[in-house]
Amino acid sequence: MGTMVIVAYRPKPGCAGALEALVREHVPCLRTLGLVTERPAQAMRAKDGTIVEVFEWEHGAIEAAHNSSRVADLWERFANTCEYVPLGELPEAEAMFAEFEPMPL
């Protein structure tokens, strides 16, 4: 078993479409490098446009990702299109049952 992560990406102005495309590319890229499990990833959109992604890293893969030039390039593209935000900043996180719009991957 790996490690489940939940990450929230708030698009920078004018970058919503580019961010959505990048999220669709993210886990498949990590999977080709053997860094994430076969567990299906999930993506969803908050009312303010923030995209929430859920996926599972392989055991020990987070550290390996930091040593991959391909992952570094991917993460640089994320940095150019969004800000990472804590889940607690999303109004949906205040609800007992947080609701998001499903986003196809």
C-alpha cells in the first residue's frame, strides 16, 4: 500500500484550462514512472474553480519524484498555472459532507 494524498490547485488568472489539462496529464505521467499505484485517481472542482486531486503514491515514491527531471518539469508547469492551497481554505471543507463537481480525467 502507498500513501493517499489530496491536493488543491487554485488556477492563476487565465490558466484554468491549462491547469485542467495538466491535472489530466499528472497521474498518467507519474504512473509511467512507477511512482503512483494503479488505484484510479479522482479530480473535482470547487465552486471557486480550485481543482482537488486525490491519488496514491507508491511506497517511498514521493522522495523518488523529487529526484526525477520529468517530474520536476511537470511540477514547474503546475507552479506556472496555479497556487497550491490547503483544503481548509476551500469553503466546501467547512461542510460535514464536502461537495465538489466531478471532473473527468
